[in-house]
Amino acid sequence: MDVRFTDLKKSYDGRLVLNLPDGGIRSGSRTALIGPNGAGKSTLLRILAGLESSDQGSVQYDGKREMPRQDITLVFQKPYLLSTTVENNIAYPMKLRGVPKAQIAERIDELLEELGLTAFKKQKAWKLSGGETQKVALARALSFHPRLLLLDEPTANIDPHTTAEIERMLLTISEKEAITIVVITHNLAQAKRLCDDVLMLHKGELVEAGESRKVLAQPQNEITRQFVAGELLL
């Protein structure tokens, strides 16, 4: 799914937190949203997901302003799982969409295997560790084959091994299903490993965009350079 935003503005209590004249995410790409705290990354992600509305401007999905909600999903940094089993959590979005039971069962097994969760199929969600919870939330988000997957720091609170598993899963899904992925991350090494493109935000503005390896290795904007070097505090 190709996503374009034009003249996008958002304010809270009279303070402008997002001011994006033009920008977008390429269809089928894996794009990292980077920048310091307060840059506007989460606000942009929530607007793309339809959880918040902009004060001005528009977002187009494959050239259309109408949001295809059935094709978009968002996974939070601290996801909420239903108080039931792992398999029921993953099945839930598919049941809402009327997917046949046989297809639901097949998709659940496929995702559990890819994420190393097969042994947890009947496990109650509240008994999972933080990393296991994040993997189940990701499996649930991917269950119905979304065209746009939005991730808000999905590996911020989990161990390196689980982080690597999730990154491998996202790379595999991206290649197999041509899904567009947008991920907020403060881990610049992860942005290099996982993402094709990067959007650098600062104080609500898009200061640099391009291929992740080029932008992170040789940033053209001074603000981006300071951020990559760890010198940007605000």
C-alpha cells in the first residue's frame, strides 16, 4: 500500500506537534520513523492508523483519501491481549472478517511456527512473558494479511534474541506478502537491518528522507547528523 500525506498538521493545546507539507511511504517498503522524543513520530503513526485525525491536510492510501481500515493494523509498544488463549488472540481479527474456520486454523499454525510459538498455542495470554506477548500481538496483527502494518517500537522492551526473531519474521512477511511496514524505532542499528527507507522527524517536521543505509551513514541534514551521532538532545 502506497501512503502519501500532504499539508498534514496536528496541534495539542495550541502547540503544533506535526507539520508535514509533503511526504510518504512507498508501497511494499519497510520504513523507519526516527527522531528524538517529541518529534511527532507516534502522532503520525496514529494518524496513519486512523486513531487520530489531523487538524489539516490529508493522507492518501493508494491514491484515495478513504482509509481502508480493513487493510491496516497497528501494534503498540505495550500491546493488549485478550484474556484468552494465544490461538484465540490470533484468530480474533480473522473471525471478525468472516474468514472460514479451516483457513483460520491454517493461518494460526503458520504464524505460530514462524515466530517459534507453537508450544504456546493453548497458553493463556496473561501467562506470557513480555517478548512472547509482543510476538503474539504481531501474529494477531498479521493474521488477516494486512496491506499496511504500523509498529510503535515493537522491540523496545524485549531481549536481543526475541528482537532478532521478530525482525526475521517481519523480513519474511514483507517479502512473501508485499506488505508495507512502518516502524517507529530508536534503535538505529535496527533501522539499518530491517528498513529500506527512513523518515527523520524533528519537532514535528520531516527533516530528511531516503534510503536507510544512505541516510544513516551519510546524512545530508545537520539535524539528522546530530541525531545519528547521539548529539541531538531536543
